[in-house]
Amino acid sequence: MPSALESFDVIGGWRENYRALGAGKPVPVEVHGRPVAYRLGLPVDASGTLPNGRKFAGIDEFKKLASPGETPARARPRSRNARRAGH
């Protein structure tokens, strides 16, 4: 799968930079009233190339170019399960 979904973190939040523990600009954040320390890491690269050679620069371009067989990963299990169930 191309990296179109790379701009989303593990819980679906939008990100423009990766988180880092070493070098980078400190980001002061509180979670449930407790300080969480991390730093801004490298910028996210959400560009890629589809199997048919078409290039995209992010999720919006990916959605415009993707055919039904190249949809984001979240939609794939649903359609596979639907086929298995005969829907």
C-alpha cells in the first residue's frame, strides 16, 4: 500500500510531523492532566505511486486517483468480509 495514510497517526489523528524523542522542537502536551514530552520529528511524506504508475502527493490526491481496488486500508476488510458473507 502506498503511504497515502501516513499523515494519520495510529489512532487516526492528523499529523504533519512524526514524533521524536531526540532532536527536534519540544512540544508541551498534557494528557489527562499529566505532561507528555515529545519533540517534532521529520515531516511526514504522504506521497507515493500507485501500482498502475500514477503518483500522488497526499491523501486527497490519493482518493481522487484510487480505483475501487485501490481504496484505503480501512475500507478493504469491510469489502472482503462482505464478499465472504455473500453481500
